[in-house]
Amino acid sequence: MSPQPATTGRPAVAPEEGVAAIETYAAPRSLAEAVALLRTGEATILAGGTDLMPQSKTGRARFQRMLMNVRHVPELRGIRGTQDCVRFGALTTITELLDSALVKNRFNALWQAADHFASEQLRNAATIGGNICNASPAGDTLVPLLVFDARVELTSEVNGAAARRTLPLAEFFVGPGRTQRRATELLTAVEVPLPPDGFFSEFYKFGTRPALDISAIAIGFGAVRDGQRLRQVRVAFGAVAPTPIRAAKTEAALASQPLPAAIEPALAAAAADIHPISDIRASAWYRRELVRNVLRRMLNNVTQN
Amino acid sequence: MSPKIDVAFKLNGVDVRTTVSPGMSALEMLRDELHLTGTKYGCGEGECGACTINVDGLSANACLMFAADCHGREIVTIEGLVSDPRTEALKKSFVAYGAVQCGFCTPGFVMQARNLLEKVRSPTPEQIRRGIEGNLCRCTGYKKIVEAISEAAAASS
């Protein structure tokens, strides 16, 4: 794979495809209104704006004819738990994740990612739906959401009514900045199954400073502990492939034998799961070293606790 | 031809109406349309916090916010805090501790420090450092800023 430009991998667009392309602005007040406006697939969706604004100022955002601000759509708000699942409205901010006892108690890796997310100013504005749709390989919430088997809910208007489909987050990303969302669809929620009893999870992000850094690599890890055996192991990596990824080979290696014997095979498996590139933040070699050493440290901690 | 968008919101306690273009940031609107220049443009990417404002009670980077998205919201800038006692305490302690050198980052730091002190009355130095993680200062090395915020907390609690 050839190196990508910095930050999102999006090349500059022609000036007439930037903000100059916007002909109308809409701020729908309901989901029905929002999906109706999306019928022709010619709207750029604005939520927190924290990615869209810098992308527009640096000429990396391609705008549609309509700029649609979805912040006033009430159906996109709120964190709601049911018996076996939690539904995060797409407009849930990172601060709201951080302030949620449910997230802290049941989705530790997601809470940790929210805690490490940029800065307070950013956390107050940035949304989970925006983080997902921006589809950065280094998106902070994406790695833990993969660990928790999240699904995305997409809503569009079909024959005058709102129609929903859901798909696993792991299938949603198709490349840097690219997703399976159709132009007529709005990402309305993220659904995350409650993890099994005894499931613990950890998120680790490596950057050059704690705040406001885009990850050189990120690792999400979760499992149910049974002595030194790990069951239901889930591992995800960020910033080491064109999209955030689940690490199937690493998971299989960790499930096949008890700790600490499983560690070295898992590190070898992780090297096969990842496909890092060299860019402004780290070389491919350095990313491989980071994944190996950070994953080893995380697994050593699990072994000793 | 880019469309004009009418926005109406509360700015420093006063109802304002103005017209903005779709790509305009809240920072550009505040500085260039409404002539409130206390909120600074540092990086334009949310990295430096010089443009920190308060939106509906929460701190935010004005450079990352779309001006159109200000509609219906309550926005407070550094200019709106002239008679705020907590801000006054911060102002005094920033001067007393030499926490201002070139001064460019100062309005953002004061906004963010006030926001921290609203939530945590007597923050530890660690809580202060965490609270200002979204603000950069290239002059002071932060020590004086952390001390000044600590002193302002003691003075106003």
C-alpha cells in the first residue's frame, strides 16, 4: 500500500467541490424530515463538525449541494439500555459517553477511549456517529466499539416511510474515510450488545502526548477470564490498516491455550493481522514494534492480575 | 453563489441576529462579523484552544463549530465575563503569577480555567493540568498557568 497523506487520507478536492458547492442549508427537526431531505443523496451531514470543519478549511472535504445539520433531530440523541443491548444515539457526544455510569461499568474500553479522546473542548462537541462516519483508521471510539461487537443502524426513506437496516461495525468500514453508508442513509444509532458476565476490557492508545493526539496505534482487548484461560477473546487494532480492524488470528491464538503460554503465539498472530503503513505519525516498522510491545505489556498485565 | 443563513442566538446574555455563510466557523463569525476579537484564531484545527468559548454551558473550540450551528444556542465569550467574579480572580492571579507572556493564548486559558473551576472548586494540580489539556501556551511552560489557576481557585472558594 502506498503512503497516505496526513490525518485522514483524503486528498484535496477541487475548490468548486469544497464549501463553494453548498447551495442550501437545512436543519431538520425530526428523523422523518431528515431522511426525506436525504432522498436524493445530495446532502453533506453535519453533526459535531469537529472533523468536517478542518477538512473543509484544508480543502479535503467534498461537499454535496445541501449542508444538513442533524443536531436538532431528537431521535438521534440519548443512551438507552435494554435487557441485552445499549443503543447510543448517533449524536451522543464523547462527554456523554464519559459521564455515563453504564459505559463506565459495562464498556470499560469504550470509556477509556472517551477519556483519552482529544480534549474537553472536542469531547463536548464530537459525536459517536461522527467518529464512525468519519471512518478514520485511527478513530478513537472505533477500536473499542469493534471489541464490543457494535452494530450501526442506518435509516433512509423508502416509499415515504423510514426504513432501517443494521450491519456490524466491522463490515461498515471499507477504507480510510469510506463506509458502507449510502448517500440516502443517515447513521442513526450504534447498538452494542451487553458483554457477557465477567467480560473485562481495556483500551490502549499510543501517541506522542496524552491529549489531542491522533493514535500512532490503538489496541482494544476484551475477554472473559477463567483462571489463566481467556474465553470470548476479542482484539481490535486502530491505525495499523486502512480501517480499524478486528484481529481474528490474534483472538484465535489467545483462545487456544492458557496464559502466559498464549502470549508469544498471539504476538506472532498480531503481526499477521496488521498491515501498517508509514505516514507522518509513525513508520510501518515502528507501528509493528508498538503493537508487539504494547500488546505484550497488556497481556502480561492480564496474566499477573 | 453560497446561500445566506440567518442565525439568532444569545451572545454574552444578549439576543443577536446575523447572517452567515455555510462554511463559516463560529470563530470567523465572532471575530469578523460581530467584532468580538477576544476569542483568538490559533491553529484552526482544535489543537490549541485559543478560540475556547462556552456553548450551552460547555466549553468548545469556536474554530471547529459551524457558525450556522450557533442558531438557538447560548454562547459566552471572554468579553461576556468582564463582571464575572471567578474570571476576575483568574485575571488577577494570571497577572500576579506571570502566567501571561505574549498573551495570545490567555483568553482561551481563562475561559477553560473558569470552566474547570465551575465544575471543580478546588482542583489539584493534576486536575488543572488535565483540565487545560486542550490549550497550548508556547511561552510560559504551563507552570505559572497551573499555579495561577490554583491561586484563583483558593481566592474564589
